[in-house]
Amino acid sequence: MPERYWVETLGCPKNQVDSDKLTGRLVSEGLEAAARPEDADLVVVNTCAFIEAAREESIETILALAGARRRGARLVVTGCLAERAGAELAEAMPEVDAVAGFGVPVTLGRKAPSFDLLNLPRPRSAVPWAYVKVAEGCDRTCGFCAIPSFRGPQRSRTEESILAEVDALEVAEVVLVAQDLASYGRDVGRRGAIVALVEAVARRVDRVRLLYLYPSELGDRLVDTICATGVPYFDLSLQHASKPLLRRMRRWGDGDRFLRRIHDIRRREPAAAFRSSFIVGYPGETEEDHDRLLHFVEEAQLDWAGFFAYSREDGTLAAGLDGEVDSGLVAERLRELSELQDRITAVRRSDLIGEIVEVLVDEAGVGRSHREAPEIDGVIAVPGDLPVGRFAKVTVIGAAGPDLEAT
């Protein structure tokens, strides 16, 4: 009887891509998927280590699966936490059989070859869309981020390998992801290569969507290219709106620059949708900084936004900064920003009532237009008889917070 595996994935879409490729590797070695972790001969936990809360969730998940696995089953920990603190993790958790960052030889199935996860093939997607990672690592030095310390500098894939993966997935929508997506190709001397890549992917699939765009890289050519795909969705990595605080973060831009760019894109494409995320309580954040962010959120009228409490990360610039913000004040600021954005999102969704939109049916009764990224944003409830994996024109008839109803 073939060995069975279970892969538990934590963290961001980039981790999901890694898990998909790891699954493809296990299947190629003759393993079969288990119905639940308790039935598996091999349990793999693909961890996240971006902030403290993510590390805590990873540890809790490892311990839970260690307790639930059947007698004799192996437990392997990989992903960001393994990359960042592999030796410490292995010493502190004897329950784990192996801790290995991606690319490190480890006995996953019957063999133990060394492999480059970024360029591994992956199985066909089980849903009508798929994330595709185009690069690994990051060359930026943002004050709050430890990713370059364990994922390394940016390493872009070849366009040919990406397109081959897109073709093999056989999906209607491809979501391109990377730590610094708009800088794709720069590490190999191909500045602006993201434009050609988006155009090439758009010739192969009905929808191409981009996640994690650094605002300074969002030039006119890239904006026009995104709009031309028919998916004017802009996921901007803004982090804050106060210029002094952004400089303290080692980040480019300010609220006024961001607003001008957003207004310019909406002038070109009124149906454009925007998402961003913001750090609250970064060392030195003042009430004036917070008020600037509130003003920006009100003015920008983003479709989607997330707000996250600053997490101190060893080895980053911010870890040595003064001006720690009281946790109670951080919670208060988070609540104020989240309530404001919830109202904005609800209004923007209600404004779509009566509109005819084109949806991709992800599963029976659930669809998404260009405004909703998979697994991240709201969804659209559609008639259950619409075929999965196909596009359909529907009329929005209702809204409930982030979700819509259509007929």
C-alpha cells in the first residue's frame, strides 16, 4: 500500500505555492494524499514566520499535529520558520523528525534528493484559479521585515519556466505573487520585465491578477498593462501614509503621493479595485502619524484594507528603534482604523447593487469578479446551477458587508 501524506500550510499565498510544489514532489515519489492528518505516514507543516503571531500559530500547529499523528508517522517542518530558526526549532521540539528549509535534502518520501522548490513542477490546480510565484526573496531593506534574512535576495524565475507552469495548471485565472512582484527580473538585469510577463500570461489565461506591488514601481506602463488585462486590481504595499514614519520604516512615498496615484488610476479605469495593508504602532508612531493614516484611509476609499499591529522582529532595523507604542494604544488605533475601513468597504460594495459584473465561478454558488482576489477578499453568491470554472454575467442584487449576492 502506498505511503500517505498530509501537508498543512500556514501563512501567505506564496507558501501555498510552495506546498503545491511540495505535494507534486511527493506524488511523483509515489505517495498518496491522506484524508486527514491522523491517517498519514508523513505529515509536513509548511510554516510562516513573518510576525510573532504567525510563529505562535506555527508552533501550535506543529504540536497539535505531533499529538494527532498516528504511531510511526513522520513529522517534517519546513517553510519560513524552518528557514529562520531551524536549529533552535529542532532542539526545542523533539516531537519533530526533521526540520528543513526548502532546498535542503530531507527524507520526505522514499528518497532524499536536493531540489529547488521555486522551479519544481506542480500538479494541476483543483480549482479554477492558481497562485504562481515568479520570484523568491527580496532586495529591499524595510525596517520592520526580516524576510530577506531567511529567504535571501531576490531570485527571479525565467519567463519560460513561469509560462510553462501557467500552461500546465490549466486554470482560468492566474494570480502572480512574489515578495516584490513589480521588481521581477531586476536581479538579472531585466528592469520592467514584469510588464512583458503579465502580457504573456494574459495571452494564455482569461484573468491575470497581481499581488504585492511596491508603490514606487507602479509606473504608467505597468498600470496600463494591468488595466489592459481586464483585471484592474491593484494590491499596493503601502504600510502607512505618514512620510516621517515611512522614512523611519525605510519605505518610499507618503499619503499624498499614494492618493495622486490612486486617483490617476481611477481616472484611467473607474472600475479599478484597490487593496492595501498597514502597520499600526511602528516605533515612534505619533498621534499625528495616526491621524494622517486615518485621513488617507478616508480619502483613498480603498475597496479592501488590512491593519496589523507592529511585531518586533530580531535582526531588523525597527528592533533597535526607540519610541515603543503602548499596546493598549495600538489596539485602540487598530479598532478605529478597522471600523472606518469596514464602513468604506460596505459602502463600496453596496454601490455595486444593480451592476452587471462578470464572475468566475470558483465553486457551486460562489463567484468572483475582478474586484475580489481569491481567499483574500469577499465573494459573490451566484445561482448554484452556474458551471464551475466558467465565466458568467450576473446582476448584483444585494450586499452584506464584504460579500455580494447576484442573480
